[in-house]
Amino acid sequence: MTEIEIQNLLREKPTRLLLRLLEDARIEGICACPTERIVGPDGITRQHYVDVSYPQIKTELATREHIPNKIESKAIRRTKARRQ
């Protein structure tokens, strides 16, 4: 796949999936990102993957909205509860 195709693929993926892929890529520098599922003529579903590098994932995540971690989520819930 070309760089632009990989960018488009990553743009379609949910942020939480990208965060999991980022963890995998931190160790190896590259990880397998699921692309599509194809049902073969034998009826078996196969998942296709493409190798994505750590910098590619970081670049896409930089464009996304921040997802709060556990501590931040707890603080947000408390703040909302106090307002009500």
C-alpha cells in the first residue's frame, strides 16, 4: 500500500483501535493493522492486514480529539455530577 492509502486507512479506524496499535508498534516499531474481511469461495472469512509504522499511527492520533485516561475520566464524571 502507498503512504496515502495507509493514511486513509488509519483515518477510518476508531481512536481506541489506533491506541492499541500504537502500543504494539512501540515494541516492534511496526504493527499489523486490520484492513478488511473477505469471504472466500470456500465460505471462510479471512482478515487482511497491512504493516503500519509507529510514526504513521502517531501522526494520525495527533489529529484526533484527546481520549481521557482512567483518572481524567473519573474527574470529569465528578465534575458533571456536581453540576447537576
